[in-house]
Amino acid sequence: MRHYIPHRHKEGYGLNVGGIDELKSQNISLIITIDLGTTNHQEIAHAKKLGIDVIVTDHHIVSEADMALLAFALINPKRPDSTYPFDGLCGAGVAWKLVQAILRQQENISSLQNFKEGQEKWLLDLVGIATLSDMVPLVGENRMLAHFGLTVMRSSGWAARRPGLASLLSLLRIKPHTLTEDDIGFMVSPRINAASRMDSPDVAARLLSASEAGEGALLAKQLNKINDERKGVVAATVKEINKRIKENEALTKSPLIVMGNPNWRPGVLGLVANNLVEAYGKPVFLWGREGGEVIRGSVRSDGMLNVVELMGATEHIFDHFGGHSASGGFS
């Protein structure tokens, strides 16, 4: 078993044929997605042709057409036929539900015989971090997952189990026993996310799974440095866009901001778009291109306009798109 994180700049945000081919070369026979896959019809069909089953765990909008997905299973609380009582889970929250379901069947799975009942609660730190980091409402089950995720991180002995995260908190001068949701949202999450935005997704994965304090400390310093670089790139991009808008009256009057530059880093454009939505109060589409011929971008709105529906109205111009009502991505 291994994890595979798509390279944002080279592969985009979701499933891709190149990644599936690589997993096939490693004799992988089952792919379980997290936070993606609902709209990846072609890629999942490709995996099926290669003899790979795909279980999709996702929380993005599901259309009627997506119900025909050739996946082994589509686990998504936003399915039109879903009877699950809460549809606001983040991507990691949906994956957590699959873990819980597997554990309930552990008497039939020999490899889980030593997994004690209730032991999975110690995984809630990661679920809580993900819930506090994503654009999901902090109500209902999300509130519970965030609460108990923080409870786990504040507990004695947590630092020994998560030396990577503990090292990051130490570097940020945050004490685990006084950890708050703002510490996660404004300090921890941006550094974890910066890794994939700035071309180094494996650094964050290694930090989360680190087993030794020394390794955790080195990775925490590396993530912090990457985040500082990310801040500089975002600030420079926002400055460039504001200058272009100021110099072009048509952009000021337009109901949308649509802008791109082949030199912009696609991984940071969601953050840039958030900044512009706050400044101008209108939907923002931004694109960049790093390597290859494919343009990749992000879209944000204030929630008054469903950006997935907007992209769907002009779907012929997109290679791929998806997301939430207020945020999404496209190529």
C-alpha cells in the first residue's frame, strides 16, 4: 500500500492517466481516491481497462451524469440518491467514513484483528485538521470532528505519535495543550498546503507520517521555508493583477475577473483568487501554465454564484472542471 499525490503543476488536481499508468507499473490493483474522482470519468475508465478497481471518496458536487461513473464505488454524501444525514463533510471526512465502515467489519479482515475497538479515535487529529482547513461549514458532524480532532492533539502523548506535526507546532511556538482552531486554520494548514502549491507535495506527506523527532524537525523547517516562498509568490501575483485591473477600465466594469499568465504558478492561484474576491466582490477565474500545453486554473466566488454551474454552462471550452459552489478548478 502507498499514497500517491498528483503533482499540481504537471498533473493537475485529480486523477490522471499518467499517474494511473505509474501505479499499474507497481502492480497496484486498487485505487482509493480522497477528495477527488467524482468527475474523472475518462481516467476511471482507463483504470478499469488496466484491471484496476477505483473506490472514489469525494465531497464535490455530483451531477446525474456522474452517477454513471465506472468506479467500483462512489462514496460521496452529495450523491442525488444519498440518504446520509449530513452532506457537508470535507474530503478527508468522507475517507474517514470509509475507514470506520471497514473497521466495523474487522472481524472479517484478518489484518485488523489486533486493532482494538475505539482505537481509531487517535486518527481524528488528521480528520480534524482537514475539516478546519477546508471550505466546509463548521456545523453538525464537522463541528464534532473538529472538536475531537483538537482534543486528540491536546492530549498527553500526542506529540510522540505525531513527531512531524509536533515539530511544526514547536517551530510556530504553539503549545499542543492550548491549540485552537485559529492555530490550525491560520498557522498549520497554510504550511501543509504550501508544499503541493509550491512543487513539493511529498514534504507534507512525510511530515504527517514522520516517526522520528529528528526527521519531523527537519521537515517542519522545510515546510516553513516553502510557506515563506509561497507568501512571496502570492503577494507578487496579487500586485500584478491589481495593476492590470487599475489600468484597464473594462476589467473594472466586468461582472467577472478572468485573467491569466503562462508564468503564473497554478498551485497558488486559488489563494490569489480568494484575495481578489474579497477586494472586488465578484467571481474570479485565474489561470497559469507550468510546463506542457495545458492551462490550469482556479475559480472563486463569494457564494452568491455557483461556479461549477457557471463552468458547466460553457463546458465545451474546458478539458476538465469541478469543485464546490464557491470554489473550483479547471484545465
